[in-house]
Amino acid sequence: MDNREKNYKRKFNERGDVVEKKCSICDEWKDIKDFVKDKSNRIDGYSFRCKKCVSKYLRDYRNGEVSERGKYYRVDYNKEYVEKKKKGN
């Protein structure tokens, strides 16, 4: 069994190309065309989220409906950043 057979989030064709992938957010198997390209992903070059989930995340982010971690960084960090700029640091 090679590494490709162990990889449960991707399905390969006979040439070894990724043809299907499982979205880490919605947990559905989708065609590789339903994923955006992501050069930082060194395994297959595609994002871990499908296009639909990326779209939903960005829409929620723009509307301010993000996780607590996102709220912390967006609100508290920006306050600290603005205060430092006012002081000239």
C-alpha cells in the first residue's frame, strides 16, 4: 500500500492525479474543480475547503459573523495597533 491509498481525503485516477477531494468543512466528496487552487498546500495544490465553503466563510467574515478568535484579532489587535501608531512606536 503506497501513501496514496492511505490518504482518505483524496481520490486519485490511474495516472496519480487527484480527481476528488473531501472538504474539511462540509465533509462532502467533491470534484477537484470545486476547490480553489492554493499554492501553500504542498500535497495537492488545492485548498482544504471547497469553493462553496470558502464563499460562505468570506460572506460571514464580511458580515462580522466570525469565530471568537476572529473577533479577538479583529477588534483587540486593531485597538492595540492604533494605540501604538498614535504613540509613534
